[in-house]
Amino acid sequence: MTGHTIQACRRHAAGLAGAGLLALATTLAASAVRAQYVEYYHAFGEWTVICALDEPTSRTTCRLGAPEPSLGPAAEGVRVDIVEPPSGETALTLHIDVVVDATHGVSLAVDGNLPHDAVLARTGEAGWRGAAARAILDEMARGRVLSIRFIRRDPAAVTERRLALGGFPAARQTYLQRSAATGTGRR
């Protein structure tokens, strides 16, 4: 073989290897992404119920949370997710998407009642499960305002995020009804 032919073969092999890597990456990405189709979406004030079909499993799941999803960042970096499964523990989870001082934890209070404190993970997540979560949800159903307090870092500052609870009772009821209808809610 001539030097010119060897170089052409190397370029061809490099092109094939690149195409193979691209095909592998595309296949892995496609398998990691799950196609979901929204079957129900309704905002109740700051609270939203979303039910979506997971096409690969043919299973519909519902979520209850606040604030309403958007393409922009969450208001003041706080998101609340609530899960009340048919079997298992009820859970209320906070996701704080700003840099926090995890050593101080987070507190959640309804209408100035005694706060519910939780350890805040370095990643900005905290939560309550089981009876503690159910007690908070019951307070929220009767309350007007949910206050979430945490300490931001750089610069250190106490931050409070307030969510109106006016739409929460209807959102929770709808979430439970929709979840029960899909077989994923509390019974």
C-alpha cells in the first residue's frame, strides 16, 4: 500500500469509529429519556396537579407540587413535592435550588404555627415522611400560608419563601382522586 492509501484508510476508519460512537451515544440517550405525555394538568393557585403517561411502561402517575412548573427557575429557588402512594409512606419533599447553608436546616410552618424542622442535605433537599408528613398536609389543608425558611450561602442570609394555600385543598383532593383512578394514589 502507498502512503496515500494508508492515510485514506485511517481517515475512513476514524470516520467509522466516530459514527459508531455517535450511534452508541444516541442509543444510550434515547433509552435514558422516557417519553411522557401529560394527560391532566391543572393549577390551583400556586399548587399544580400533573398526571402523565409513561409510554414505555403504559403507566400513568400523578404529582402534586408548588410552585407551578415553568421553564425558568423556581420562585426563590424552592419547590415542594407531595406524594401519597397507595402503599407506603406519604412524603413531603422540599427542593431548594440555591446554594444553602445545610448546617442550619430548614423549617416549614403553616400560618405561624410551630415550625416543622428538618435536616437540609448539602444538595438542598429536605423532607418529612409518614405521620409527620400527613400532619403537615392536614395543617396545610386548613391553612392560608405555608412558610419555608432556610439560610442561603454567599452571602449568608435568612430566606423565607411563602406559598399561598388557598388552592391547596382542591389540588390535594384532585390529586388523590386522579391518582386513585390511575391506580397510583392513596386508597
